[in-house]
Amino acid sequence: MVKLLVQSEGSCRTGVLIPVPTYATFTEALEDQRAAIIPYQLCEEQGWTLQMEELRRALHAGRRTCNPVALYICNPGNPTGHIQSRKSIEEVIRFAAEERLFLLADEVYQSCVYREDTKFESYKKVLSEMGSTISSTVELASFNSASKGFMGECGLRGGYMELVNLDPAVKEYTRKLFSTRSSPPVGGQIALDLMTDPPKPGDPSFPTFSEEVQSIKNMISKNACRIQEVFCEIPGISCQPLKAGFFVFPCLHLPPRAIKWAKKKQMEPDMLYCLHLLEETGLHVRPGGEFGQRKDSYHFRLFVATHEDTMEDVLQRLKTFHKRFMKEFS
């Protein structure tokens, strides 16, 4: 879709609005196509919510240097673990209609929602219920994958895209483009088929399937609660609650000396923290700079979909390391 939307040649580059922080691979795809990246900041203090004022600010700023044509949404969020409310989705769709923006909805963690007071709603569903003036005009591409979510089989590569309100000729061209350039392996196709058509009540495998899914949900939900408990006990770390997805994105409040030392080493402070963590404990986390973050803020991404005993070991090692790191640079 990026190849279809982005015009890499000409006097005015094609722009795409993307959240900060965001899924790093999508940013790389935009850079590969020489698109102009227009960042809009998610509000960390309010649970990584999308603020319409910030979206409008970013669009107006982008129009001074490029031609914005698309808006990328990651819901549920990676790396933030947030999920959009229906009201927020409706606001974004109206904004896209007003500004004639193509919506790119990355919804690959849609099955991974853990909070009882939280519900995932797809952009396509909300769009279809907003009245014909909007529902028949806003162009949308939504994405899902067997390599994420409860399938989680990252070695089995397979996904799908659904297009809404595209011109039939463009849709046919897209189909031909994908047919010639995309050749997913058979294993990935089987995994995708199982994801889109899972066992149903009455099927022999349904009890086992349901038990497996629920056990994964329970495990991640417990891990999310435990992470929140531990991070609340650690001075120098704050973290928004995990609502969906497989990652948390805690904020590091580092001592000035650590920041100064990192700059002297010509690296970002959160990268310094992550390297020390890896070298001293063997734990591998990703620095926030890889996903984008506000200036002078520092984060890391932590994977939470692991066995509870393993998660507890990770948290204790992280807690011990963090105390030592903060003392060393205080």
C-alpha cells in the first residue's frame, strides 16, 4: 500500500502521518519509499491517547513541506499497549473525511485485549456505522496478521489486507500487484486460514483451542498486573497500564549524569541503559528511540507474553539492575 500511495519522484514528496511512538518496521517502509514522515505525538500522560489537536497540528505542519495523503493508525498500539475508544476512532474517521486522507489501520493485535473495561472495535466496523456520507467515501486499508496476536507464530509469515471504498480499477490493480510480488509460504497460508476460521463450538478441537487462548490471555493479564506493581515500586520508572498487545513501554527518568555520559559516548541515554542491562543481566529490551519518543524522554519496550515464572525472573533482574544503574550515575 505504501508503494501505491507514495509518489517518490516530483517536486513535492508524498507525506504520511504516523504516531510517535510507533511500529518501527512501518517507519522503515516509508523511508524505503522516500515518503515524507509526518509525526504526531501520542499523549503518554493520558494512556497514550490520540489527541485531535495534535493530529491537526501535525497535518498543518506537514503541508508546509509535503503533500500529506495518508494517516497511519496502530490500534492496539505497538509498542505502547494502548487501545483506541470508539469515540476516538470516530473522530479520526471524520478528520480523514474532512482532510481527504487515506486511512491505514494496523490492527494486528486486535485479538489481544486484556482489560475487562476495554473493547476492540475495528475501523471498518465503526466506519460502516457512521452514515452514508462518510461510510461510502473514506478510503481505508486495514491489516491483520497470523504472525502476531494469539497465533504468535512469528516464523509463519502470513497476513491480509482489506480495502474499503477504493475505486474498482485501483482495487484490481492492487490485486494484480500483490499477486505478482507476494508469495507467502504454504505454512503461513495455513496459519492465516486457521486464524480467520478458528474452531467453533461443536468442533472436536474447540475445547482445546478455547483453553489455549484463555490460558494465554490469563498469563498476559497477570504479567501486565505484576509489571505494573513492580514498576510502581521502582524509583525512576513509570509505566502506563497495558490494555492490549504484547508490549509495555515504560518511561525512564534517568539521572543527569547518566544522560551526560551517554551523550559523551555519542548514544541516546535509553540505548546506554539497554546495553548495560544486556551486558549485566542478559536481558534484551529495545530502546525507545527505535520507535520514536518526545524530545528528552527515554523509554524501553518490554515483551510480556511469556510464562509467569520467567516474567517474574525478568522483573527481579531488571529491578536489581535498575537500582545499581541509578546508584552508579546518581
